[in-house]
Amino acid sequence: MFEREITLNQFLVTGLQRIAADLPDDRVLERAPGNGHPPIWVLGHLAICAELGLQILGSSLTHPQWLRTFGPGSSDDPAALGDFSKNELLESIVSGYPAFCDAARQGNDEQLSQPRGVALLDGTGISTQAELVSHLLTSHFAFHLSQLSSWRRAQGHAPLF
């Protein structure tokens, strides 16, 4: 189950590690050009979304306190983000998504066919928990990865590929 999504997520996590290597620790609170999210918020958001994906599949949140700061609909105000480190959040992503992928492989068809229960996605084609898992592993991750890539490129780094 979710084998294509898992393959794509592994590719995205590897890309994230390459991009994050060029994000200086002392600049992760800076907004991207055009008022984009600061890198620390993007990392925190991806980290908590791995945990939310695991929660969909029956696990508990490891960092429930991160929901307010990084969860869907949270503010990306750099003043609220200074207590977090790039390495802490990156490690959470690098360990969280493989755990999410493992749980997705074991997903229960009956449970995954249930409505997604996320009001933020009302009006989209994402209607079941299975579709939400697919989105979190692929398009959601890729969307936020592109924000980090854009921030990295705006700092003068060459394309990675």
C-alpha cells in the first residue's frame, strides 16, 4: 500500500537533506523573498506533518506542543520560532517520514477509506484519509520543499539538478 507515494517521499526527504545543508543555522529565521515562510517554520511544519500522518494511521503525536507553532494554520512569525533548531527539526523529519511510510504500508483499508476530517481541505479532491496520506507524503511535502529550494536559490546557491 502507498508504494509509489513512499518512493516519491524517499526522494523528497533526500532532496530536503541536500537543500538543508545550504541553510545556515544563523539565517533560518529569515523570510524568503516575497514574504515566504522562514526555513525554520517550513522544517517544523514538515516535522509535525509527519507526526500528523502517523496519527491518521493510529499513532500518537511525539511533539504535540509543536502543533500550535507548526501545525496547519499556524503563524510563521519568526519571533515565535527562535527556540527551535534546524538540526532538531531536520532529525524529526528524517526519522518521522520513514516511520510514517512504514505505517502507511500497513494501513487498514477500512480506516483509510474514512473521510479525512480536515476542514482546511474542504473543496479539494482530497476526501479520504488515504488521499490525505498520499498528499502528505508527496504533494504537500514537495510544495514546502520548493519553498526551501527557492530560499536556498535566493541566497545564491546553484541548482541541485
